[in-house]
Amino acid sequence: MKKILVTGGTGFLGSNVVELLRNKGFDVHSCSRREGIDIRNYSQFKEFVDKIKPELVVHCAAHVGGIAYNALHPVEVFEDNVNIGLNVVRACNESGINKLINIMPNCTYPGHLEEYEESKFWDGAIHDSVLLCLLPEKPEIQAHTSGVSEHVRPKGSF
Ligand SMILES: NC(=O)c1ccc[n+]([C@@H]2O[C@H](COP(=O)([O-])OP(=O)(O)OC[C@H]3O[C@@H](n4cnc5c(N)ncnc54)[C@H](OP(=O)(O)O)[C@@H]3O)[C@@H](O)[C@H]2O)c1
């Protein structure tokens, strides 16, 4: 039976992924802070990964908030998600796990879309709120970066 690790398996997305995979008969494990693992702590996370030895990691863990929350805590959200993302990729690499599904936030889709379709992923710039959260007090940088945002997609969750 395939062993799968779902990071953030206690969250909104992760708990649904866990349920779906368990119903399909996979041996599913989760990790999150409430389960005793903080992915920002690399050695703690790596030790857990090496104990479980998953064949596949579905990465759903993230520091998540709405637009207002992100605008209030841009540095903490950015820093946590960069560290979480890097630690997941590093642990997979160092533990020889070559299957990783990295969940993207839906704000990586073009801002003007009302319905998200994969075929439309590159059909426009990301929503202005993403830049607002990252650079709330730098309108001149926002204006500059929005010009290139058609070609840039954030990899973590902002
Ligand atoms: N919800 C949606 O409709 C949706 C749609 C598209 C994409 N996404 C993306 O899916 C991902 C998860 O979103 P969500 O809505 O499921 O968020 P959520 O409900 O807040 O779940 C986040 C999960 O990550 C865990 N987590 C947070 N910080 C952690 C840390 N330092 N170490 C270990 N675990 C940590 C949380 O558990 P603890 O707090 O116990 O650590 C929780 O299990 C995000 O990247 C989001 O952008 C979500």
C-alpha cells in the first residue's frame, strides 16, 4: 500500500485530501503543529519524514489568512511560508522522496477570473491584493511590479 504524507492534514484543504486518499485505500499520515510537528523546525520535520518514509508528499501546510490578515502580517506570512516550503523540498530531496505535490494558492491565478481553470493560468496578471499584501506601504514598487506580474506567480501562500 502506498504511504503518503499530507502536510497540514488538519487544515481545510489537507483534511479533505487526507479523507479522499484514505477512502481510496492509501496509508495516509499527516503533520501539523497541533500534531506536534512544526515544519519551520527542519530537524523536527526531517526526523518525522524519516520515521514515516512516505513515497509521496502532498504539501498542504501553510500560514494562511485572508487579505486583511495578510496585509496586517505580511512579513510573518511570507517568512513562514518560504521556510515551510523550503523545508518540505529539502526534506524530500535529502530523504530520497521523488514525488511531491506542492499546492498553490488560488491567488496565483489571474485576478480577473471568476472561475479558476487550469488552461487560463497564464491569461493575465495576478490579483492586485497579492501585491498590496506584500508591499502595503510601497505603492511605487507595487506599480512597478504589477507590470511584470503577468510573468510572476508566487509559489507560497501570501
Ligand atoms: N482553502 C482553499 O479553498 C484553498 C484553495 C486553493 C489553495 N489553497 C492552498 O492550500 C493551502 C492550505 O490552505 P487551507 O485553506 O487548508 O489552510 P488552513 O485550513 O489554515 O490549514 C493550514 C494547515 O497547515 C498547518 N500548518 C500551518 N503552519 C504550520 C507549520 N509551521 N508547521 C506545520 N503545519 C503547519 C495547519 O495546522 P497547525 O495550525 O496545527 O500547524 C493546518 O493543518 C494553502 O497553501 C492555500 O493557499 C487553499
